[in-house]
Amino acid sequence: MLNYIVWDVNPEIFHIGSFSVRWYGLLFALGFLIGQRIMVHVFKSEGLKEDWVDSLTLYMVVATVVGARVGHYVFYEYPLFIADPWRWFKEMLLPPYAGLASHGAAIGIFTGLYLFARSKRIRFFWIADRVAITIALGGCFIRLGNLMNSEIVGKATDVPWAFLFANNTEFSQVPRHPAQLYEALSCLVLALLLFFIWKKYKTALPQGILTGFFMVYVFTLRFFYEFLKENQVTFEDQMPYNLGQLLSIPAVIFGLIGIWWALNRKETRIFTGNNSHPKEHSL
């Protein structure tokens, strides 16, 4: 009897000619679609215009993809820019998107949220706290996509739930930690926790508290999960801590500062300045 799971799932669902539909792309899109429905519920519950969610979704899609792509190349493929800047630019922005960095996505998302909040004259941390629910859920779907691709694999192990990644020629020799699944389940737990906290307190929550908690939870776990994962690029083999861990440290610090700021500021207003829109929003 095997004491591990043979993982040989085809990452491609089907293809027509040169066009293929893959599990990763489907799960990536599904994260945005479900996240959009959650935000419609949030906006409706708190008396904001539901049609703003369409604009918010566009901001988030663009910010996530661009941020993740730029982050991947800046953090992991920077030598390519030195060798061939034009190729770097084309590969960074044009599909297929092979390589997405979660730390870059976080920077992109914060930028997109800032631009959206400014355009609607709402408070940045009000929208960030609520979008954190959908980002956590999206993180779950993305890591499941990584699992379907047999990528971002864990280190060799003999635990009974180990996966033998048969489709990953580089790491198919021995069973390994299903690190993608660990992170997916962690993100699902976080999404449910954030949703239930929001559901109970809504506008009574000090703004920034959920954002700070999200950052501390995700990137603290990311730091420790990296000990169970194979390095993504070869230069990390010479480092005591890999790049994912080093980038997680300032993210955790940012989250702690956010929690401190939220507890001391205790801001609960949705709109900036005098922009309360009393006729349009019943809070």
C-alpha cells in the first residue's frame, strides 16, 4: 500500500487547435467571479451603489495581473532586464502569463484600491478591509491552480498525505509536501474568518483592522511555509532565507502597523471629507 498520493492531474481541461483551457486560468477567473458576488453583497448590505462593483472588479483584475507580473520579473527575473530589456517588457505584459509573484500582486492591489477609493471618494481602508475577504478567497483558488499545474511543490517528505507530482519532471522522483494545498486551505480559512468578522461588525469595525490582520496572517504563514517548499529560482539556494521569506517580513510589519493604526484611529466613516451622500446611502 502506497503511503503517498500520486498526483498526475492534467493541467489542461481541453483544447481546440492551439487554444487551450487550463485549470489554472479557470480557477483564477473563478476567484474574481465569486469575489465580485461577495462584494455585491457587501455593497448592498452597507448601502453603497452595487454598480460600483463592476468598476472595482476592473481595477482589481488589472492591478492583480500587472502587479503580479511586474513583481515576478523585478523580484525573480531581473537579470533578464539587464540582458534584453525589450524581451523583458514583452514577456512581462503579454500572455501567456508564466510567472506571477504574490508580493507583486499585493503591491498592485493596494495601488488599484487607492485609485478606486480616490475615484469614489471613499476611505482606502474601508474598501481594503472588505476586498481582503475576496483576496483571501482568490489566493485559495490560485494555489489550487498551482496544484493543478504541479508547480510550487514542497520538499521531500514521508508524511502519509505526501504527493508524488508525476507531471513535474524536475521533482517527480520522491513524494513531497503538497505546499500548494496547505496555502490554499489557509487562505480559505482566512476568507471565512474575515467574512464572518465583517458580517458581525460591519461599519463598527475600525478601518484597517481586517487589512492588517490579512497581511499578518498571510505573510507570517508564507514565511514558515517556505521552509517546506522547494526554492523557485536557483539563486535562492545560496540564501539562508529565500526571496519569498525576505519579502514577507516587510509585509508582516506593514500589517502590524495597520492594526496599530486602526486601533488608535478607530475610523468608521466610509466617505472622505464631507462626501457622505445621505440621499444615496443609508448607513
